[in-house]
Amino acid sequence: MNRSDFYARVEATLDEIRGEGLWKTERQITSPQGGSVTVEGVGEVLNLCANNYLGLADHPDIIEGSRRAMDRYGYGMASVRFICGTADQHRLLEREIADYLGTDDSILFAACFDANGGVFDPLLGAEDAIVSDSLNHASIIDGARLSKARRFRFASRDIGDLRTQVEAARSGGARTILIATDGVFSMDGYIADLGAICEVADDYDTLVMVDDCHATGFIGPDGRGTPSLHGVVDRVDIVTSTLGKALGGAMGGFVAARESVVDLLRQRARPYLFSNALSPAHVGGARVALRLARQGDHLRERLRANAESFREQMTANGFELSGEGHPIIPVMLGDARVASEMADRLFDRGIYVTAFSHPVVPRGSARIRTQMNAAHSQADVDRAVAAFVEVGCDLGVIGR
Ligand SMILES: *Cc1c(COP(=O)(O)O)cnc(C)c1O
């Protein structure tokens, strides 16, 4: 009885998801990830929804670096890091990441989801508090829950409310307070004001943690991320980020911080201690990706130009956009059905975009989130805008 009830409940939940129009389907790509991709049964489409900001996902040097690492170290490590899973290249990559971001050291995880899942519990106890932006990534929310620290939430990017919540944590007797924020809010395309956040941190003597997944490699000088953009590299205590976006787009995450913090995470972070070491191919590829990103001013310039052009043209055509100064450019549509209909029609015209609606974004603020990348040409951007204008007119989103 109980067991069949369980499966009936699963079916009912699936029906509910379908009924609310929230079912996510996965299109199948049969080419490398790139400015354009081939989709099974459809053909080539311009890709405006990848996190492939620098266009490195199919870079031949990265593939070669990855292949060389496999030739030398084999396919898998078959161990967690502390037993027999640490290759010399793991430590090299960790030091190279730290050098790039301006921290003492860094520690690799299988993904940034794991880095965020493992970073809080070893560092903070029940006497401590995490003050977290309300729009922070799911993995920060989960990671904070896995720690015993008290949790406070401030209205996204609202520095006044941040101050209020830090004061509440302090008057509640918190020993250490850590302010946690995304460097870039990926649903909206806004960059966190780390300058203002660090001022609050100074006023109350708190720690600062930044998740820079949508910034590492392409935001700030040399692509060193949002702390560098805001000139607060030395004030930010902990940076977490991913190798799965601008830095080649494969897999892996890391925490970059002071040596003592990295050392303690190596001893205590559960996703590090109880999960396999990053594979040789991923480490070898990531090292090349990091080098290409460091030297990638031409890629960052192309990315910036594409984002600026798309934003300008879309605004001139009457679309309402969110975000600022970032290649995430959400086209705000409000109604979930309009957003998903628009995404479908754009796809039919060879433009691959994704609609986001509740519960990923607040109800009534459905949108199509576009992401520019350095593999797009000006002609690609122009073609995307033309398709948006055509479909936008048909659906009455913009006037003719
Ligand atoms: C993508 C993302 C993550 C997860 O990174 P993975 O390496 O894919 O697990 C975490 N935080 C933020 C802000 C992200 O955008």
C-alpha cells in the first residue's frame, strides 16, 4: 500500500508540473557547443543561451590540453583527493587559479555546486551567522542550510536591508558574520555592488563571500572577476566559482581564499572528502582554458561589443531589458505563456533561447534570458535582433 502510494504521488507531481506549464524538455545537440549548434532533428541554430561567454567550449587548444592530460594520467583518478586522487596537475591548477584571482590558494571541487555545498559548514558554527542575498544561487542556499550557522536574508542588492540584517545578526549575538552574495545575478544580469557590500562588511567587521560563476574569466581587468572589477580583491575573504562556464564550460568548481581557509576545507569539506577527484581531462583542459582567459582581452572585447550592440538594438526596438554591463541580457515579457511562445517561435527561426518563468523567477516576471558570447559575430547579433523584432511584433510585445 505505502509503496504504490509513493509511485502514485510521483505521477501526480509530474502531472502537476505539466499542468502548470512548467515541464522542462531537453533539446539534443549533436555538434560541439559554440556560437551556433546543431540540434537533433532541427539543424543549425544560433545559440543565445549558453554560459560559453568567451566561446572557449570547443577551443582546439583546450581539447588538445585535455587529450594530453589523458595520455599522461589516464582517464580517471578512481579516488578522492586525500587517498590517492591528487595528481601534480591538480595542485598546479589550484595554484594557477589562486594566482589569477589574487588569493593565497584554491581548492577544487567536482562543481561549484559542491564548492558552495561544502564551504560553509567547516568554517562556521552555531554561534555564527550567514547574511545572504535573497537571489543567491540555489547552491549557496543549500550550502548555508548544511551549516549550523544562523541564516539571515537581505532583499537582493538592497544595501540598506543588508545593513539591517547584519545588525540583526550582530544584536542576536553572532560571533562571526559572513555576507554571501553572487557576484552576478544570473536571472537578471546585474553585477553585485561589492564596493558597497565591503563597506558594510568593514563597518561591522564581517567576512565576505562571493560566488563569481557568471564573472570569472570575463568580468573585470583580465577577467579576474567582480572583486577585481570593484577593486576589493583584498577585502573579499572567499571566492567560489566554476570551470563550467567561461573557463571552457566543462566541469569543476573551486573555492579561492586564504591559505588557512583552503587548508581547513581540505580537511573538513564533505563534498571534497567524500567525492571523486576531478578527472585528468578536465584538469588538463581547465589549465589551458585559464591561460586563454588570462590572455583573452580580444575575446572580452568581442563579448563586450556583442552585448552592447544587442542591448542597444533591442532597446531601440522597444524591448524591455533587465541587467547592466553584463552579457546576460534578459528580455522581460511578464506573462509566462508569451515568454514560452516567443522562445518557440524564435527557435523556429533558428535562434536558440530559453524562457524562464515561475518558480525560477517571480510570478509575472517571465522573461527570455539571452547570453551573448565571444563566438558570435556582429552579423549573428543582428540576425538575433531581427528575429526578436519579427516575433515581438507578431506577438504584440513591441509596436510595429
Ligand atoms: C552555475 C552556477 C553554479 C553551479 O556551478 P557548477 O560548477 O555548474 O556546479 C553556482 N553558482 C552560480 C551563481 C552559478 O551560476
